[in-house]
Amino acid sequence: MIEIACPHCGGINRLDSKTAGNRVPCGVCHKEFKVPASLGLLSGASATEAPDPSPSPAPYASPEAAAPEVDLSVEPDLWEPDLDSEPNAATPSTRIDETASAKPEALTSDLEPLPFDSWDENQEPESRPAPGKPLASDETGASSDEPLWPEGGAGPRAYQDRAGEGAEPVYDSVENPLKLEGLSDASTDDIRAKCKVCDSTLWVKRHKAGTTVLCPDCGSEVAVPAAPPETKRPAGPVAGQISSRVFEGVESAGAEGTSGWREKKELPGEKSERAKKFEQIEGQKLVPKTQQRKWGQAPPPEPEVSAKEESKADNESTEPIDEPLHFDVDDWIKEAFKVMGSSGFWFGISMVFIGYVIYLPYLWWSLAFLPDAEAGMVVRGIAFVLTPLAWLPTIVSKSVVGSTITVDTANRCRRIESWPDLSPTGILPAVLLYMIPYLVSIFPGVLLMQFTMGIGIPAFLAIPVAMLIQAVMFSPVFLSVLRNGSPWQVFDAQIFGSFTTQTKVWLTGYAMVLALAFVEILAVVGALLFGLCFAIPAAIVVSISWGLQMRVIGIQGRRLDFGFDQTEK
């Protein structure tokens, strides 16, 4: 054992002889000083070699001569011999404690009193020392003669968090690995700090941000950086983040030439594939999916924005998307005809078929007999009464079925099943969602048809023109109504603005809608030309082609990216 005074505060430190040549912290003021290497040699020689029986010359000229006073405030390495002094002048020396139980003598008169009364190993301290003073024995019952760190190691076993001056240091034994207050296993709430002296990685609690702590390896002060923004922490530990500081001090304590506390370092960024998968799973469980609205539902009330922000959003929404203008009609056809396997689709088509079976014969009769000049007022009165009755089943069935097919397709439903309730409050909204866009889109065609028939163009030529105009105008108007969830909002700026930003979607959708509309027109013209014998086949073709048109419009709405729910149901 070596007993040496701290050159900074004069406090007595009892050290192991193996610490000779190393820098150690003072147990009183915690400042570092270097133990002379020569003390280790002297201690080893006194413990192993027998004393020389030959008399040695007296160190001083006479017994009355006093030994020169040694200034212990200077580090031993900085002592230099005085060339002007006598050859056998005494050099600074430090007393070596060989018995570890001898009572030390005071080297100076101005030292502070020791915090204990005796060096007896079994004597307990009467009271705790003042704040800032080390304990005479640690919490595990280790005596004060025990070295301040494991033999062969250079890491201190006791240090104090400088964030709170006056706090008492904590002493740990070899059985209990060293752990500093304020440091913990790396977690998502800890702050990473790095020692600039020994490059050790420290993990400090968030409440210690901006303070200073001591490095457990070299005892140097480490500045803790400011706390980063706090993130939501997953419930429970995530694999790969449980610990990034693992101490193996018990195994390596006393190893020659190694640190008493060997640290296994793991960079926070290095995670195994298994840890990444666990992190993804935990994130999916903890972060709920934002509820997105669907087609046919009214949007939630949006917060008020300024005119400047609104104009900025409009400019961003009208920027064209750079995409190739090639038509993937094959994908659209496959997606459209998938509905043919749905029982809900055929249920809706059967309702529309019944309406057309009633309406097509009446349309043939009205066009064949009413223009005749001989038709009297009675015939015209009957036609006036029968026209709404014949048209009502068709328009109601087309409204309910068309709204359901388009909305379910746009919302990525696998089956057509969102039928309204069989009540006025359930059917009326579905009828209005389809009928208002239908009347808006067919109005220009009806005006053109009346004009062409007035100048002598036959009806079987004027009706197809009106149906084509209605097919072109119906898609954007119907999607505007479904996007806003209100039958009265037939014009939506983003829907009509997407003609320039998502041209490919509109061109592909129109190609399929117009192709199906031509099939529907041919069936209607055949019913007008051939009469009742062709009414039932024409009703079948018209119903199926019209149902597929509603399916294509739903696909068109699905592919227009307006923030709707895109999960398949």
C-alpha cells in the first residue's frame, strides 16, 4: 500500500502499489494527479527483498540536523534536484505504509481533519461526512482500506456528478458493476455523450441535459449535450435497444495491463434485421392509422386558412404530374370485368334490366306513333301520363345501382354490397347522388336532340348524339358529387383541374366509357328500329354495358389521388 498526499488539496490517499505511474483522482477533491512510478518499485522492494544488515550511512550530517521540508503542493514528476546543494542532501520522499494498519502522521499542520477517528478496519464511522467528502465505507460494507478501484485497473470506483454540487458520491464494490447516477442503459429517452479524453460512450438521462458528468473510465468531465426533441416511445423494450453499455468488470478485474472495467461498446445505429422488424411491428401497433374519408361521404369541416395559403395549395394541386401518356387499357379491362363475378353486381343489373324492359318498348311506341299527324289529343294525353310512369323504374333503378357500383369500386370494395336501406331516407340520398349529375349532363344533349329533330333529322340518329354528350359530361360531374358527398356540388375544382395534372387517367377512362357507350347506343338504336322483337335482348345489352360504365367511373375515381382511403376491403 502507498500513502500519498494530494498535491492539490493535501488530502491523504491510500492507494495500491500497482497504481504507481498512473494518473488517479483524489478521493477528497476528485482532481487528478500522477503517482510516481518510483513508489511502486520501492513498495515492491520492501515487500519482497530482505533488509540489508550492513549499516548505512546516516542521511544527515548530525542528529541535530533537521530534514529539509518538502513542498507537497508540487507533483512528484516535476521535482528537480538542487545542483547547488550537497551531494547527500535529502530528496523528497513519501512514506510507504507496509502494515496497512499503522496510523499516519500529519505531514502538514494546515490539513483538514480526517472524517474518521481510527484506521481500524472494523470500526464504523460515527456519522456521515459533510457533503462533498467520501464515505469511510461503502454501502456493501467494504472497509476504507480497500482500494478505490479493482487491482490492475485505472478506472475510479467513486466519483460525483458535477451537475449537483454537494451530492455525496456513490461507492460500488467489485460484485456490483460500476454505475453512475444519471447514466443508464441506452434507451430512447437517454442522451448520448462522448468523452473527449478516452472516447468512451455515455448514456445520460434527459434531465441531465446541459450539465456535466464524470466519465466512468478516466474520471474526466464530460459535457452532456442538449436534449433532442422527445419522440413517442414504444411500449416495452425493443430488441437491439435494451442495452448498449455492458460492463465485464468482474471477469477482467486484476488483469495485467488492462482496465479494471472493460466496456463493450455498441453503436446506436447498428441494429440487426430482427431488431428492425420488431421496431416496425411496435411502430405499427402504436401508431394508429389516420381515418380517411371515403367516396360518397361528406368531408369533415376543415380549419379556416388564409387566402395566401389557399392560393398556394391551389397552385400546388394544379402542377402537372410527369408521367408517360401510354394507355394501360388492359389493366383497366381486367379490373373492370372483375366485377362480373360479384353477385351484388348482377343483382343491380337485374334491377336496371327490369326498368329498360319497360322503358324501351314505350320509347319505340312514342317515337313511332306520336309524331304522326293523325294522332289525336287522346293519344297525346295517354303518352303524357305514361312517359313518367315508364321512365320512373328506369331512373330509380339506375340511380340506386349506379351510386352503389361507383362508390364501392372507388372505395376498393371487393364486392358490390353497400346497398341503401329500403326506406325513403335510405333510397332518396342514393337517387339524388346519381339523378342530379345525370340531369346536368343530359340537358345539353336533350337540347341538341330537339333541335336536330326539329330540322328533320330522324330520332334514331339524334338520340345517339345526345347519349354521347351525356357519357362525356357525366364522369367529372358524378365524381365531383361523390367526392363532396353532396348531390348539389356538381362542380369540384380539383376534379376538373385533374384533367391537366392526371391526363393519363382521364384519357384511359374516357376510352373505355365511350367504347361501352357505343355498345349501349347500338342496342338502343336496334330497339327503336326493330320494335318489340328486339326489346328484351337490347335491354340485356344496355343494362350490362351501362353497369360496366359505372364500374369504369369508379376505377377512375380510385386512381385519382385525392387523399381517400386506398386500403382494399
